Amino acid sequence: MATQELTGGVLDAAAAPAPSVAHLLSAPLSQLLSETGARLVDSSIRDREFLGAVTQRRRDGQINIVLPAGRSRRERDTMARYLLGKLLGADITDLPGATTTMQAVA
């Protein structure tokens, strides 16, 4: 995998090449978070239909993956990888069903 360029310790998603889907799915989540400067944030949203969100701050590039607290480790891991891949432009398949993915830059 190509080394991704970091700006101030935080990944510039617009400038860095998208990670491969194979890397997103096989690397330990802690490694992916370290490589991208992303962090997991627990959400207080309790709606069962809320699966998570990802934001990247415009001013410093910080990536926050917001996941509902209390969900299984597997669900949190899967959603973190999916949301990070979508933000970084990986060629990752959309989730099935009525799931909507939106991207916001704060």
C-alpha cells in the first residue's frame, strides 16, 4: 500500500490516494485509525436506524467516525471501516437496503 500523506498528523482525504478495499477490510481497525488520524466518537443517538456518521473538519482535516454507543463490536468495526472508506473515496460497495450515505464537511 502506498504511504498516505499526513498534514499536521491528520489525513488530507482530498490529497491522499484512497485506500484499497482489501486494506480497509483486512488491516486492524486501530491501524486504519492511526494511518488516517481518524478517531472513534460515541454518539448519544439511540435510534436503531442510525448506524453512524463520518465528518472531516475543513479547518484541520480531523476525521471523526461517530458510532452509536452500545452496539456490538462487530457492527461498530464494520461501520467504522465502511464510513472511513466512503470518506476517503475507496471503491467500496454501498450498504444494501434503504441505507443512505451522505458526506458532510464541517
